[in-house]
Amino acid sequence: MRAEGSLEIAASAEEAWDALTNAEVIVGCVPGGSSVTVESVGPTELRLSGKIGQGFLRLKAEGHVDLTALDRPSAAEARLRASLAGTSLEATVALEFAALEPRLTRVAWTADATIAGPLAGMATPYVERDGASVIARTLECVKARLEAGPAPEAAA
């Protein structure tokens, strides 16, 4: 799956970058991801564990995220490797930040994901159909939280 999009956030590029590179902020906004635990295992490495899904379909997942290409406040990239019921997901999300005004930032994003394993046949059509929507909803949630209050602390 490949998807892309953009959104404008009423915040400085630094504030937007800090929020969108903060794993706890992101995980708290992923639909169905509220029971995921984030553990730092290095300055740019995170371990994720918990149950994900929606409704009656919630499965245990384990994952590892590498934050790469960190160029505050211009760009960031996250690479995710996760396993869920014997099925693997590998995804890369790249973000580019452009200050339009001192308190207005455009965030352009691209995402690539591949799924392999026993559930790939079932999961791939869902990811291809709804993946961009899930990413956009996650980013809109972060945007709403950022615009509603003080900026989250910067990621390590």
C-alpha cells in the first residue's frame, strides 16, 4: 500500500514536529490503539505492545519503531515492524513540515506498507482500502490535540 496526503496545523513547525514525532501522542490517536504501550529502548527506538483492532476484533501485537531522518523541524520518518497473530507488517511513514506562517504549518505525509503471513490475504485489502483514512484520522487527532493546548514535549 502506498498513500499520501497533507494537512495544515495551526502551530509552529517546531510544535508540529514535536507532536508528530512523539510516539505516545501518535499511539493515543491511532484508531483502536488506545491499549498500546510505548517503551523507549533507545534515543530513536521504541517498542510497542498491546491489543489493537476495533470492535470484537482485537489482537495482541508487538512492534518496533525506528525514528529515522529526524531533521527538526523540517522532516521525520518512522519505520515500523510489527507482528500480529503470525502476520508481519512493515511500514514507513515520512513527514515533511513547511512553515506557511509563524503559527501555521503544512505537513505532507507519505506511507508505504507491506503485510506478509497468514492474515495477509484478509488484512491487505483492508489496509489498501482504509490505510490512508486511518493515517489521516490519526494526524487530524494529533492536530486537534496540538491546537487545543500546550505543545507536547519533543521526542528524544
